[in-house]
Amino acid sequence: MNNAISRPMSEKVFDAFNVCAMLLLCMITLYPFLNVLAIALNEGNDSALGGITIFPRDVTFENFKTVFQNKDLLQAGVITISRTLFGTLLSLLITSLAAYALSKKKLLGRSAILVFMTIPMFIGGTLVSNFIIMHDLHLLNSFFVYIIPGAFSFFNMIIMRTYFYTIPESLEESARIDGASDVTIFFRIMLPLAMPMIAALGLFIGVGHWNDFFTNLLYITNAKLNTLQFILMRIVKSQDMSNFLDELKNYKPGMTNLRQVTPQSIRNATTVVTVFPIIVIYPFLQKYFIKGMMIGAVKE
């Protein structure tokens, strides 16, 4: 108690300034998201009048009903979820295997392999050359174009390899004495111990897959393989909005009240539907994410 009373005035002023600055930063960060949600939950014609901040003025769910009547959006949701799950799992498996192998000093040619893998970080291909490669690999208009090209990341591998360095070698030596092979050691010892780092990298990789629309734009022309972000990009640019609303007028009349729906309200509702899964998943991975990012930050 005495320590709290005897604190200098400069420290109190500094703490107050920090609190105000953090509150202001939170408001600036959250406002765009809350504004989009408020417009998505507000009646379309009323939103067109303006004045919507973070609270809807005329609450309605017609915007979301209209969004979920878009069959292309539902198909894109299945593609996006599948891509995120399979792409993240494959990338984590390949990255962790490479990191474990390259963390061993006894690996023959380890230095040459690292140098060879470093080169693409500084010298990359062009859009034309990448397109030719995808064509030659028969990945154009294929679901695997979302997964295979980005299955390995040298940067993520370096992070994972650094983590494997922190695991005592005595654990591996004890397992070898008990007759464990490299495969057994990796899957039954190394991977469980690396779960914080795997969760952190998995979050990065998963968000990257979920938010990517450029791959769809470059290599996919089959509408059945479109992703949520690609459709959202087209809706935001109003390329599909008029056609979508015209189709709904003739699609099971009475399911939605199109008089309450405007292109602006549909854009915001689509944005909320697209972003919502990541917002829901992140809190469950947050503790692993923070722990994984802190690994290696302090050297004793």
C-alpha cells in the first residue's frame, strides 16, 4: 500500500497515458468491424440513409438470409474450408518433417540444402513463369492448386527448426536406447512437444489459406472451385451483385424480402460471414499462439 502511495507522479501520468492510448487504439481497431456488422444487421434501405455507427438502427436478418441463398457462396464455403484444413495439415507435416531433419547436424549435405532452399526467398518466379509451371503440372482448374504450391514454407521451416533445437537431445538419445526409430521419435516425442509452435504456425498458415483469393484469380476458371474470398472480392467490386439480386427475384419467391436488401447490405453481410469463422477459432488457439511466439525470444 505504501509503495502505491509513494509512486512518483510521472509514473502515474505515464500509466494513465498508456491506458488512454490503448483504449483509443482498441476503438480505432474495432470500429470498422463493428460498423460492418451493424450495417449487415440493418435494413438495407435504412442503411442507405447513412448515420450507422456500431449499432444497427432497424435490425433485420434479411441480409444474411439473402447471402445464404447464394448457392455459389455455399459451394465456395465448402471449397474454402476443405482447402484450409487439408492445406494447413499438409503444410505443417512437410514443414515439421523438414525442420526435424535439418535440425540434425549429422545430416549429410545439410548446409548445401539450406543454401539451396534460401535462394527462392530472394529470387522468385514471375506470374507468367508460375502460370506455365502450374499448367505443366496439370494444376490449372484443380483443387490441388490451392494446396500443393504452398505446402512448404522455408521461413516456417526455419522457425520450427529453431524450436527443435530447444528440445534436449537426451530425450532423443533415451528413445534410441529403447529402440525407437526416427519416425517413432518424430511422431511420438517431437511433435507432441512442439504443439505450441505447431498451433502458432498452423494459425498463420490457416489464415493465409482462408484469406487467399489471388490463387483463385490466376489459376481457376471453374466456378465450382471458387473460394469465399474470391466471391467476396467480386461482390465488393459489384461484379456479381446485380446478377445475384436478379436471380433471387426468380428463385423461390417469398423466401426473402428483397425490398429490404441493397448491394451495400449484401457486401457487409458477406464480409461478416467470411470473417466470422476465423474470429471464432482464434480464441481457442490464442494460448498456444502466444506460447509458440515466445519460444526462443529469451535466451538464458
